Amino acid sequence: MAKHRPYIKADKLNRICSIYWEDSTPYVTPEEFKPTLNMFQGQQLTRETVKECLNYLHTSLLAQAGNAEAIETLDSIHILWNR
């Protein structure tokens, strides 16, 4: 049985193009992953980018569930990235 974990897919130019559950079919980005995809879509798929993307995804999912600390963390990330 496959583990239920996110998978980051790259296009032919090795840029992030979708994020979905590894064991899902069809391979469509679920609604809860779309904020993360919006932040990382088009970035080169490197180890560092994958790590950042998965950390952001985890924080985003917590924030969507109402975790106040995760919401503050996302706000901080957005402020830093938009400077």
C-alpha cells in the first residue's frame, strides 16, 4: 500500500507544475494544495525548493485547519517573500 504523501511534479523544463497526493488518481492538484502551488509554480525543482515547498505545504494545511501559529508563520513568509 502506498503512503499518503504529497508529490511534486515538474514539467519538461524541470519547473514545478503540480502538487498532488502521491496515491491519488487522476493526478490533479487538490483545492487545499492550490495556495502552495501558487507560491511555487514555475520554480526550478531542486532539493532546496522541494524542501521549502513541502514545509510551506505543511504549514498551509495547518493554517487552513485554523492553527493560529501556522497562520502567523504564513503571514511572515509572505512578508519576507514580497519585500
